[in-house]
Amino acid sequence: MEFLFPSTYEDSRARFRADFEQIRSQWADSHLESHPLQADPTLSIDYAWAEPARKQNLVIVSTGLHGIEGYVGSAMLKLFMDEFTPRLDPENTGLLLVHAINPYGMKHHRRYNENNVDLNRNFIWGEVFDPQVNPDYEPLRPMLNPARPIVNLFASDVAFFSRLVGSIVRLGILRIRQGMLSGQYRHPHGVQFGGQATQEGTQLMRELFDQAFEQYEQIIHLDMHTGYGPRYQMSMVNSTREPASGPELVQRFQYPLVVAATPSDFYTTTGDITEYFYQLHDEKYPTKKIFGTCFEFGTFGDSLPAQIRSMRITILENRLCQHGAKSDSLRQAVRKEYEELFYPAEEKWREKTVTDCRQATEGILRAYTLLK
């Protein structure tokens, strides 16, 4: 099991490229591409096309949009390449496999890219990055973005919890969660910054989506994430534009947890990749058949204490990156907790992610009659 889960960005990238070479024989027309980052050409977004004889169906698997989440994404990508690609028909079904949309974040174990941008808040239709989006962020800003180095974790926690209690009284927990998670476009050094311009990884994915829609009749998109939801049950999180309901898709895919990205089921975001995928379909390619979803592997859990724990370490990690810490021991403590939020080391957790990914992928591909 552990062989699925890489320890470094470099190992993950090398494995992806080697594994794709091994499945090339199934698709005569296939090729690997590499897009080096402008800011650091040693880091690249790598993607592979496998073209069928008839361009009818395309399966897209993308990983590492939130960089650190790319380690689990890498494991699921390998699972897909090892177990599912041999069961696809190269006559009518192609592949687009994307490794590390945010290679900087994956390399440095951050959710954000080199500009502190959360790429899953950066897929803005029309590229209008409205600073007035998410008004609930502003009253939370003193809690979310303390503008000073970390000197003492106990003192930081006292300040965080006191501000949190005050915010709960004023706003309520649902508005706090929405304000924290949905994205903001005003504060470049703050948590959940969605950018003020389209980022490099975002632009590449937009171009790949356009290419996919122009060439194929049916496109299935699976995007890999970790962090939110129950700890031992992956959530399939769908666009609010997906016409089928969660209960309908539970039956269709034979998978127990399918939700929509709404405040009641999950949480809403601005600039989300799956929402963009659906809007692109609706605006430009309405005759094409699609299904897109996010595989969200929960880590801390979905209880209120777990959500507060997640909020606390998200704030601390961003504070560490923006303002530093007094000592190496403080840095290591924050990094270790942040790693657990997105890449847990527990063997039981990792085994369950594989089981859930296998079940969900099987259900989706079978429902769309793509498996031999």
C-alpha cells in the first residue's frame, strides 16, 4: 500500500512519467507534455494525452490543484493508471491525465501556489476578480490573518479562540465557515486568496478543457482533493450545475456519499474548477455530454471540533509563511499539523482512500459504460 503514496514531488513526477510510458502501447497516439513554471522551471505541470481511434469519450484525472493534496492525488492517479486504464477501450475512449496543477505547492507542501493563490478559487469565468466577493471575510480578517510572527503557540491559540467565540456570537458558525472557505480577492497575503489575475496552472487547465470539449463528445472529469469531510469516507462533491441529485447519483454510481457544493451539503466556493468545467459546457459546448466531480478525502473529520482544528492550523500555516516563527521547533510543529490536514500518515486512512477511490471510479466508469 505504501508504494502508492510518494514522499516528494520529484518522486511523484518521475513515477507518473514512467507509468505513462508503460501504458502507451494501449493507445498508439499518445504523448507526454511538460509545462515548466515561469517562476521556477525546475517545477512543471506534467500531463499526458492518450488519443483513441475515434474521439468519443475522454476521461480526465487531475491532481495537485491544491499542491500538498497532490501526494494523495498521485496515489489515486497511479491506482487509476494501474487498474482502470487496461479496462478502457482505446478505440473510442481517450485519457487526459494531469500531474500537479500546482507543482510549487506540492514541492513545498503548501495548498497555495508561488503567489499565495488558492487555484481552486482562481477559475473565474470572465476573469473578473471581484474584491467585493465574500463580504463575511472582512469581519473575520483579524482572526484569519494575524500580521505578526508566531512566538508562542499557547498565546496564539488563546487569541484565536477568543476571536472565534466573538465571531460565533456575531456571525454564527455557518457564516464563519463560508467566510473562511469560499475565497477572497482583496488580501494577497491572506488565507483563501483567489488571486487578482488568472494563474499559470489555471490558464493551462482552461486550455486543456477547451481542447477536450472541442474534440470529444463525452467528457468525464475526476479531480482529486483532501481535507474536508468525514475522515474515513471519501465525499464525491459535485457542481451546483450538475442536474442529477445526490441520491440519484448514489444509486447510479453505487457509492454511498455524493453531495453538492452547497452550504447545506458541503460549502460553496468562487472560482472552483468543477464549477468552471460545467459553466464552460453550458456557455460554449452545451451539446456535449459531461460529468465532473471532486473526490474529497476527509482528514480531520466533519465534526465542529474538527472544523475548528482545520481552521486553526490553516491560519497558523499561512501566518508562518507570511511572517515566520520564533524558532525551528515552532515551524516544525505547525508543518507537522498542516501535513496531517492534507496528507495523513495513518495506514488505515490511506488504505480507506484507496478503497473509496476504487469504488467511486468503478461506479462512475461503469455507469457511463466505459469499462470493458
